[in-house]
Amino acid sequence: MKSYVNMNKQELTALRDELSLNFSKYKEKGKKLNMMRGVPSDEQLALSHDMLACLSADDYTASNGIDCRNYGGIDGIPEMKKIFADLLEISADEVIVGGNSSLALMFDNVASNMSHGVRDGVPWQRQGQVKFLCPSPGYDRHFSICNYFHIEMITVAMEEDGPDMDAVEAAVSSDPMIKGIWCVPKYSNPTGIVYSKDTVKRFVHLKPAAADFRIYWDNAYAFHYLGDTHAEIPNIIRLCEEAGNPNMPLVFTSFSKVSFAGAAVACMASSKSNCEFIRKRLAIQTIGPDKLNQLRHVRFYKDAAGVMSHMEKHAAILRPKFNLVKETLRRELGGLGIAEWTEPKGGYFISFDSVDGCAKRIVSLCAEAGVALTPAGATFPYGNDPCDRNIRIAPTCPPLGELGEAMEIFCAAVKLATAEKYLAG
Amino acid sequence: MKSYVNMNKQELTALRDELSLNFSKYKEKGKKLNMMRGVPSDEQLALSHDMLACLSADDYTASNGIDCRNYGGIDGIPEMKKIFADLLEISADEVIVGGNSSLALMFDNVASNMSHGVRDGVPWQRQGQVKFLCPSPGYDRHFSICNYFHIEMITVAMEEDGPDMDAVEAAVSSDPMIKGIWCVPKYSNPTGIVYSKDTVKRFVHLKPAAADFRIYWDNAYAFHYLGDTHAEIPNIIRLCEEAGNPNMPLVFTSFSKVSFAGAAVACMASSKSNCEFIRKRLAIQTIGPDKLNQLRHVRFYKDAAGVMSHMEKHAAILRPKFNLVKETLRRELGGLGIAEWTEPKGGYFISFDSVDGCAKRIVSLCAEAGVALTPAGATFPYGNDPCDRNIRIAPTCPPLGELGEAMEIFCAAVKLATAEKYLAG
């Protein structure tokens, strides 16, 4: 098929009319399809069903003797810490196990630094206008936290191998009010890219103007491979320690997409000094995390190897869905010169770029035809994609059949929106 | 026995020496006994063991169709809200169900009001030095939250029927920087008293100088009766609504002392307007509470009546412990004129007052003999009991035999410390 950009006005008009007629048929069907958020499917959740009854009535004691039913154990039970430590290749005393939400741990860390400062630091909110670097497209809920705390967000371009590190280094080293950066280093949300060794190395050797600058390293997809190849990223906690920057990185991960999205276990990892500081807050803030749920996870997965072999089962369910999306995009949009998309080897998303100025229209067209997508712009600070081109595709939740229908509608919407755009000039 | 206060110096010296000799025998025994915190015993925790396996593999859908395994349902599942609403005699849309810790809900509410203000309010931290009223003796962890946020604590005397309301009314109506008051209205921590109808009525009709004044109504022992009589307190949410003060009370409770202390479900209740405001924060802060654990509680207790009949089982275990403490105190200290204590009909504590200036010494003597108590002073703001006389006795955790030994040592310590005190003049 002819590339849209080479068509004359007459050809484009004919194309637009044909696509519009075609699209109205989708609208008439009145489907209800959802590719909005990175949510595991029924089939994935069922993989952990045996966890629901894996604790017997006399199985409630952690390895350090703590009764998991009772109070105590503010930062998690030793065997749960060990699983996270083994997965992240750090030591158990660099781990704090929380409740069911790593987002809550990130929110709380930002809240704490705003009101009380980092260890031995001045509260961020007393230093002036706090700023965060936001590699984009990125994770909308990171940006929501900044927005909530009135933290100014500075967009940094996201490349194939991570954030634009020239920009990161220049900003971090010159502005002491830049206190943080959001990173999803492996199978990034939404682009699915993996930070290169060189990128991580440059993070490790940052020379921040602010002594209380922190890297929010949201390793949400640390073990979420789609294929046989497992991307590896350097161990930022170990490397920062070696480089004399031990307190700079704050690592987050969770089992939300390992066991049950709403009832899993989350963790934070950092230097012993940072963990000690956070434990002091925890001792005032809460009676401790749900240790029975931690024990349930330990009994079910047994160890880090058990988690990794469980992840193969997730991959087997997810692979056909990602393949279907890729194949549909290639078949419907390949060679038209009107779209680009990523083909990640892990994580939960495919990032899609339309021709500039089309993303909002595509999402709106999809909504008219019953396909819910993440709002256009959500992957950028303030919900504002300056090129209005990025759309996050979340293929994990719908069954294969529905996903196929949704992608067909999506591609039809892309073509129609692009033809309209070219016609409008 | 002769009252200490009527003894001459010679008699007191002889008494002190005898008590000291007697006490040294306890020290030699090298016991390890703990009456430090309000922790349920093994026997109590075992009451809920069947909850651990009460969810079958196909039982994960809440009544509104939400999959409890997955994301969603930011403020809890409808059937869990209903149980809390029925217990608190309010409506389900006045309830927000959280994670496992009501302390965490209180901490977060204070944090939120400090940094962002109440709904349509100015952040507390931007208004000047924030102050809270702290009826004392009170709950040390409430005071720790204030301390953490640099909130000035103003002690208010605790009477038989609640806080000194003359003092509360005078302070709240005159000082706009008084933003909150901590209350444990039923079986108060530590005195065990129940707020009278008149006290609650005066709370309802407070005329705060600060429009953003809030009553932190920690109804931690709402259903924690020891005997057949159930104390009732007026419904502060309903009454405040009727009085045109709907947003003033924030009610907290939890199942920490119903099911598992570390793995229960907590809730917050307030006006619909306050709940709506809090849900907005929650949507940024977390992916939602553990809904499977909520469903587990719903399946096990079924409804509010199921919770109440479960509480009878707790009472049957706790009653002999409270009785043993009361009997030992009466037998060993009754009529000596050197101590007063409360005899609560519910809750988790007995509050003990020694002669002024003896509490620290008693706690320290007990520690020497292997009995751990809540630190003297902990029940007052800044850990400072101005009369150095209040000690919180927590009899719930140790088995009856150990509790008897601990109370014997405690009474011996009280007598020795008092004799020393009178001798010193």
C-alpha cells in the first residue's frame, strides 16, 4: 500500500472516507474491550491459587521465631527478605518488606523526604521548589506522585538504552533542587526498553549538586521476561556502594505480577543506612506489614529459583498476547510510514508512536468503538505529550480473542486519525 | 497492715530492708516475663486459625464483581465495608477499609493534613505551630505520631468519664492552631474508662476556633468487652452530622485484636465528604488494600453478629487474666494507701498509679527482676509523666501462670519503691 505521506489530497480524501466508513462498523458493534492498564489476566492469577490455602493452622512461625499472626517484625520476616535479596542480588539487611503495594512504598518515601528529609538531611519542602527528572514516556503513577506533592517535573527523553544521560548528568550536577529521578530500568513502562550497562554506569557515577538526590529505581519488571533471553542490568545498589554513593539508589519491586496483583508483597531495597532510617519511621507509622501473607508467599514459591520458574508460566501466557499485538501492528500498519512501536522482551507494555498530533484522536476513536486505552499523554509529566503521539498498549489482561478484536479496532483508528491529520495539513 | 504513711523512720527502715531482701530473691530467679504491650495471646490468635484456609480456589469475587486477587477497589470490598459499618452503626459509604494497621491510617491522615490540609483547607504545616490535645494518661503511639510531625502536645487530664471537657472546650474554642485531639473513647488505653454520654455530647458540640480541627476517635476497643455488660458510647459520626459538624470526627478501628494482630483489617470512618477526599489521595498513594484478606475476614466472621460472638471467645480467655491482676493488686496492695488502679470492663489495659515519684523506680525494679513493663511516662506526651506515678499494665499476652508471677514481682516492686520514697522524705 502507498505510504500516506506520498498521497495527494484526492487520494487522501478517498482513503479517509473509506476508513471512516469502515470504522463506523466497529462503532456499531458496541464492543467493550480494555487495554488500559497493566493488569494480569485471570489465567495468570490462577497460577497462584494454591497459595490461598498453603498455610496450615500450625504454620505461623518465621525462621527468627517471630509469630507471623501477631505484632512485631516491622520490616518483614527473614525468609521473605532473603527471597527478595536473592532476586536482587543484595543482602537481606538491605531489604525492607512492606505491604502489598510498591507504589505505596514509593509514595511514602517521597512523602517522608518532603516532610522530614533524607537521613541527616533538611526536609525537601523547606529547601525551595523540589524538582524531579522524569524520563518520558514513563509511568503515569510516578508522575502523579510528583504532581500530588507539587514537585516540578522535568521531562528527559527516553532512548533505546535508557534516559538521555547527557541531559540527566547536566541537570543533576547543576541544580541542587533536583532531588530525584524516576527509573524503570528493566522492560521500562511503557517502552519496554532495558537500560544498557553504560546507562547504569553513568547513573552510578552521577555527581549530584544535591547531597540528598535519590534515584527511584522502580524495578517493577525485574523478573518479568517474555522469552528465553533474560535481560540483565547491573546491580545499582552494589555499584553505588563501590562508587561511594551508597545512599543514592532506592530500589523498589513487588510480586504484584508474580502472585496476586492486589494481595502480593512489595519491597524496597537500599543501603543499610537508608534502611535503618526508614525503619525508624516505620516504627512510628505502622504495627508492621502482614507477615502471614509473606509466609504464604515463602511457602508457595520456596525460594528465588521457585519465583523464577513461576515466571516461566506467566511468560507462556503472555507471549502469545504480545506476539498478537506485534503481528497485528505489522500486518495493518507496517510499511505505511505512519507509526512506530516497540517490541519488548519483557514487562507489561508496548509503546506506540503515531504521527505527531494523532494520539489523542486515536484514543478517542478507540473509546467510541468501545476500546479503552490509557489516556493519551499519560506517559508524560502533567499528562502532556508535547508531540501528542505516544500511546501505551497494555495487552496482558484481555483474553486472546478480545485482544485481537481490540488491536484490529486500534489499527483502524490509527489509520483513520492519520488520514484525517494529513488531510488537515 | 499499717499504712506506710503512718510509719516512723525506724519502722520504714525495717520495712524497706525486709522488702529489699525479699525482692533480691526475685532477682535471683532470673525470670523473663513481659507485660509491656497490648498483645493478644497464642490462645486468642488460635481462635481464628480456620481463617487461614477459608478461601477456596474459586472464591475471589466480591459482591460488586471485583476480583479480589487483582488491582482495583481502592477503599475496600463492599461486604467488608458493611461489616465495619454495621459494627459502627453508620453507612458503608462512610467507611474506608485499609490494610492491616489502623495506626497506619491515623499516621497517614495526620501526614496528609500536615502536607495538604483537610478538604478545602490550608496545609496545617503552613499555618504555624500545629498543636494537638492529648488526654493523658493516653496511648503512647498517638503521641509518637505527634512527636514525629513536630506537633506540640498539650496534656489534658483524663477523668473517670473521659477527658476534662472544660479544658478541652476552652482550648479548642480559643486557639486556632489546635488541630486535633486523640481519643480512645471506649475502654481507653490505658485507663480502661468509657467516655460518658455527656462527654461525647460535649465533643459533638465543640466550637473549634480552627475550621480544620479534627477529633481522632480511635475506637480500638469498640467490641472488646471483658464481661457480660457492653458499654455503649453515642455514635459520634451521626451526632456530629446532626449538629452540623459532619467533617470533625475521624473514627478508626481494626480487627487487630479480633483476628490476627499482624494480619487483620483496619478501617477509617468519617463523613462522605471526608471519605471522598481521602479516596483521592489513596488513588495516588497505593494500588489498593489487600482485598483477599478482606474476603478472608468476611468469609470467616460472616457479619457483624459473627464478629460479636467471636469476641465472646476472646473475653472468656481475657477475663481470668484481668481478674488475676485485680485480685493480686487487692491482696498485695489493698488498704496500704500507696496505690490506685482501674478495673476496666473491656480493652487491653489496667492503669496503675503509685505514690508520686515512684513509677520509674517500679518499672526499673521490675526490669531487674525480669519483668518488662511499658516504660514509665510513656502514657504521657513527650514520655513525661509530671507526677511519675502512672504505669500501664498489659495482662493479655502472658499465660496465666506467668502473669501471676509477674504481678507478684510487680507488687513487691511497688512496695519496695514506695518504702524507699517515704524514707527519702
